[in-house]
Amino acid sequence: MSRIYEALQKAESERALDKRDREPRTPEQVAAPTPPSDFEPLAQTVVAEAEYEAPAPAAPVRPRYAAPAAATATNAPLDLSKIERRPWSPAFAQLPSLLHRGSAVEQFRSLRSRIFELRDVSPLKSILVSSGMPQEGKSFISVNLAFSLARHKNSKVLLIDGDMRRYTMHQILGCESQPGLADYLAGKAGIVEIMQRAEEMPPTDSSNQPAMPNLTFIAGGNGGDKAADLSGSPRFGDLIRQASPYFDWIIVDSSPVLPVSDAVNLARFCDGVLLVARGGVTKFPIAQRAQSELKAAKVLGFVLNAVHEPPQVGDYYGYDSTNE
Ligand SMILES: Nc1ncnc2c1ncn2[C@@H]1O[C@H](COP(=O)(O)OP(=O)(O)OP(=O)(O)O)[C@@H](O)[C@H]1O
Ligand SMILES: [Mg+2]
């Protein structure tokens, strides 16, 4: 029996108990990556269930983008000083990785450490995050992993919303969704045009601001029913190749692999794929099928998301993010 199977079963039975024992439940924890038995051994991180409230509605986003004339792919160096700074209004309740301390910070730090270990073995910069089915936590893991990486030694991180059908990352960051990846893939915008960074924000009690300036974001744009075709475009490969020299990490959120093929297409251009399974929800055969759909890509392992009572190692050591 594989570790992912055991972990999913355990999370499922814990959840059943939890439902009986406490109503309403506290928000879920992110759990650890655990490879199925035939996986490359990878990250086995347990991210504790984030103590957060129901996702706060993101700030209303005001579309103000007018599509520019058609842009063609070039190999010219990117002038990142031209990236537009925009007002972001992050939904901090969905960004536990930005807290100063606590189990969620520790769990994402643990996931980050696993990824560093993998990078020591073979080149790893661009990571696609996917899962078998919708609502397993791909976007939650992507954005929190991106911030966790950005907090480490001021790493430069590019976060891409690669789910051009149900793009939600801009809601978590509280920013505009266009122009975005779909506009670039359709040849309607250039790489720097679709990138955005946060304007300086006043510090809040719940956030650790230093991560924000290190994060560059590409929203989903609006692929609509063209998303399948767009995701197959070689322009995505150009984007990753041209952006790579400027960033330490590129994290790509994506759509689920079983209903649609978009993520499989995007994975071809990424160094590795992190699969998400949701504790108490994702069935083992679904996790297996997701892995098998991505057999052409390098599957790094699973993150078991939204489990209860993960290890409290960080609490024991009193880990504080200011030490990062
Ligand atoms: N560890 C967690 N703790 C609490 N809530 C979570 C956790 N992970 C995800 N969620 C919540 O579950 C919902 C689904 O998560 P998310 O949007 O990240 O899933 P997804 O796999 O990206 O979904 P989709 O396939 O629709 O894009 C969101 O409301 C999110 O805030
Ligand atoms: Mg999503």
C-alpha cells in the first residue's frame, strides 16, 4: 500500500470523525506531498490545516485593459522595469504562508525545503501545479508556495495562472485578470505586458510584506472556449524560456488534468509537476489517474492538502518567519 493511499485514507477517516466531533469545522490544512508507490521519491511535506475563515471576497476588480496590437514572440531580452505596478488587495485569509509564524507557515516552508532538495538533484525552476479533479486546492497551493518561495532569501518568483478556463488567482491577489496568459498565447500581448507587480502596500497585521515585491504575476486572461487550443501553443514554451533567466522560480497554477487536457499541454514546458490531492476528498484511483495523465512530464510528487492535525513541529521549535 502506497504512502499516498495511506495518507488519503487516514485523512478521510479523520475527516469523518471531525465532522461528528466539531461543527462547524475549522478551515482545512494543507497536507504533505506523498508520492504513490511508483512515484519518484519526492517531497513529503505535511502542511497543516490553515486556520482561516471562509475565503474573503476579493476586492472588486476593475477591467481597464484594452488589447494591444498583435504581438509576436521574439528572443529579445525582457525589460522587467516596464512591468506595470498595480493596486493589489490580497485576500490574506487565503494566504496563510504570509503569516509571521504558525503551522501553515511551517508546512509551506517544509514543502519548499523538499523542492530545494529536488533542485539539488536535477535542474528545477518551473513547476506546474495540478490535480485530478476541480477544487482540490491547486490554486491555494500554487499561490502560497509562490509566496513561501519569495520569502526565502528574497527569491524572485513568477506566478502564472495557467487555468485559462477558471482563473481565480487574481481574486486571491485582488488584482486585475487581464491582460493575462491567454492574451499572450493568442498573440495579442507581449510577455512584459501581461506581467504585473503589486504597488507598495501599507503593512498589515496579517501579512509579511517583504514577499510581495518579489512576486511577479501573470493572470489567466480570458481563454474561454479557446483555452484548449491556447494551452497547446508553443508560445507558452517561449514564455517560460524567456522569463527563466530573470526568476529563481516559476510556479504555474493549472486546471485539473482529468476533465481537460490544458494542464498536460502546459506541463510539457515545465521542469516538474506537483500534484495536489485533497484529504478526505480525493480518491486514490483519481490520484493515480492524474499521475498517469502526466506520464510525459516529470511528476515531482503529491501535496496532500486540507488535512487535519498535521505535525506541529514548527510550533515546537517556535519557528518565526523573520528568520527566513
Ligand atoms: N488547505 C486549505 N485550507 C482551507 N481551505 C482550502 C485549502 N485548500 C483549498 N481551500 C479552499 O478550497 C477551495 C478550492 O481551492 P482551490 O481554488 O485552490 O482549488 P482548485 O483545485 O484550484 O480548484 P479549481 O479546479 O476549480 O481551479 C477554495 O475556496 C480554497 O480557498
Ligand atoms: Mg484553481
